[in-house]
Amino acid sequence: MPRYKLTIEYDGAPFFGWQVQETLPSVQGALEAAVKAMTGADARVHGAGRTDAGVHARGQVAHVDIEKQFPPGRFRDGLNAHLRPHPIAVLEADIVPDTFEARFSAVKRHYRYRVINTRANLALDIGHAWRVPRRLDADAMHAAAQRLLGKHDFTTFRDTECQARSPEKTLDQLDVLRDGREIIIVTSARSFLHSQVRSMVGSLVWVGEGRWTADDLSAALAARSRAACGIVAPPEGLYLVKVDY
């Protein structure tokens, strides 16, 4: 039975997250329906990351096993035909060894968060970025972000319903950049806790607004308490951009 690796992008706005829901639309559910329409068989599509409701992807990776072997390009194009009109696109399809696992074979995940720092209402970026009207100090945000690099207990930045066995994660990158009115937060790690990225971003925005200092961020991390977290950034600004294997 051939195993296909899929590289996928999607607009998360219409979906209640990646994971299949019984009665609500999901990215995984739409992909599995497309696979069934093309092959006639039920098949589970396994993703590298379970993005939350409203979160987008430019480089989500998944794998699926199907009985019939298709040329990769034909499989990609067939899935895209059946995915319409969902805002989901299969960018690449490749046949991989059956030892490949989209989730467990991953060695690093890369996320990007978009903040539009403007007093004006959003027009083209509605649903695709977080509007923050108060002027943000991106340099202060970046300097504070470096306090979170390395291996730590990230309980403070972990959703209370997170199912990970351990709150310890190793953060490899957390950069804050300004490009005109846009603040871009770029982060990477082997894996993240539930809501970790959005929790870190919200706390960094407090630093950028002057509510917190870098020392306050360090103290929040050291507290190992969800109550010590700053605001949690909304999902619409978050993008899964790449998964490394």
C-alpha cells in the first residue's frame, strides 16, 4: 500500500481546526473526503500538527495510505479538484517509505505570527492577522523573546487543556521583526505545546506596549503557572509555515 506525503496550505478561517470533528468542518475532514471521492475508500490523513480553529498553514505536512498507486502529480491534482471550493491546496504529493510519519518523523516545526500595528481597521488582512492599535516596540519585543530560548518548563504558556505529557520544550528560535506597520514573530522548535506560540506572542505584545519588561517575561516563565501568562494572541495571525524532516 503506497504512502503519500502531502504538503498543504490552507486558510483556517472556515474550519474548526485541523482535527476531524463529528459535526463541524475541519481541514482533516475535508482532505479525507477528497481522498474518498478520488479513491472510493476511507483513509485517515495524518497531519504534522493539529492547528487550532482559525489558524492557517503555508506548509502543513500530512501522510495518507491508499490501496491504489497514482502518479504523485495526478494524486495532487485529483485531490485539489475534489477539495474545491474549500480554501485548501495540496502543493506537493510524494510517495514515501512506510516508515515516514508526518507527525513523529518531524525534527522541527516553523511558525509565523502576523501583527498589524495600526490604528486603522483591517481590510485585506481581516482574518489573517491580529490588529494591535497601540504602537509596539519591536526591538524590545525581540530582546525579551530571547529570554525564552532554550529548554524550559513552558507551563505558563501552555493551554490548560494541553495533553502533552511534559511541559518541557526546547525553543530554537523566537525572532521579532518590523516591516512597516507589520510585526512578524518567527519561531521554531521540534514541537510546541497547545497554544504555546499564541501565548508567547500575546505576552510579547505586552512587552511591546510597555506593560511588561523583559524581566516580567522571565518572571512569568519562571512562575510555571498559566495564571502568570499575558494575553493569548488570537488564532487568525498564526501560520504553520514549514515542517522539517
